[in-house]
Amino acid sequence: MTDRDRQPDDATPPTGEPVVSKPYIMPDDPEPGSVEVLQKEVAEARDRTLRTLAEMENLRKRTAKEVADSKLYGITGFARDVLDIADNLQRALDAVPAEARAAADPGLTALIEGVELTERSLLSALEKHGVKKLDPQGQKFDPNFHQAMYEVPDASVPSGTVVQVMQAGYTIGERVLRPALVGVAKGGAKPAPAANSNEVN
């Protein structure tokens, strides 16, 4: 066998047609319509980015509000339990008649003063944590902060005025922790309407 008879293994038989390669396109030459496609992709990416930023800002605000609320209102259950102690201290003070206080021996006077001091200290500690006592005596009845237990016929005060407080109410922050249990006057003079600031004189 001669060298002429040997053919390379990877040789392909000629087909008779010349092989034409695709023309080379320079990277700087954009394909037709590609500018519009790129502009559309950029607009979509910008829209997605803006939406993501807005969602993250909303999440940040919600989280900050939840943290602030949890700091302020996290003690709600504990505060409700402590209110029973404040009520019992007030009941202990109310149980001592005025005549007995006036004629009390030094031991009883010291006991009464100790209970009053304890109540003031407890209310002060509650106020430090955002819990405030409501004293609606003489105020107009507000169903958001007061709970009417009964009506009292009293013509000396305007109708709807709180004339008796059975149990003090408390707020924590902007919320009602416990409404005040009150007696409301009925049958008195109607309260004066608020002056309308829109009236032209």
C-alpha cells in the first residue's frame, strides 16, 4: 500500500458545493430592533427595582411601628393585672370613714398614710410605662373611655355629665386599657353647643 492509497481518516468526501461561513458581525453593530428590546428590558428592570424599593420602605415603616407598639403595648396584660392592686388600695382607703380618719390614733393614721403612699407610688410606676388613670368626674360622658352603669336624675348639671365614678378607668398610650365605670346625669339642662368656627358674623 502506497502513501497515495492512504486517505486521512477525518477527510470528508467533497460534495461539489463550496462551504460558505456566516458573515462576521462586529459587536458594535446592533441587530435590527435590538435597541427597542434593550430599552424595554431597562424599563422593566427599573420598574422592578422601584417596586422593590417601595416594598422595602413599606416593610421598614411597618417594622418600626410594630417595634414601637410592642414597646408601648407589650405590658398590657401585666398592667391589667396590676390595676386590681390599685383598685384594692383605693377600696381600702374608701373603707375608712372620714370621722374615723379625723379621730384616728397615730397607728391607724400611719397605716392610712402608708396605703396612700403605696397607691401613689403604684400609679407613678404605671405612668412611667404609659398607663394613665382616667378621672372623668364632672366631664361629659364619652363612650370611648367610659362605661355607663346607671343614670342619676340630677338637674344641677347638664344631661350626659359623669356625676359618679364607680371604678377608675385607665389608658395605655392611645388605647383604653379599662373604661371607667360611671353614673351619668339625666334630665338636667342640655349642654351648650360648641361654637361653629365656620359661621360668618
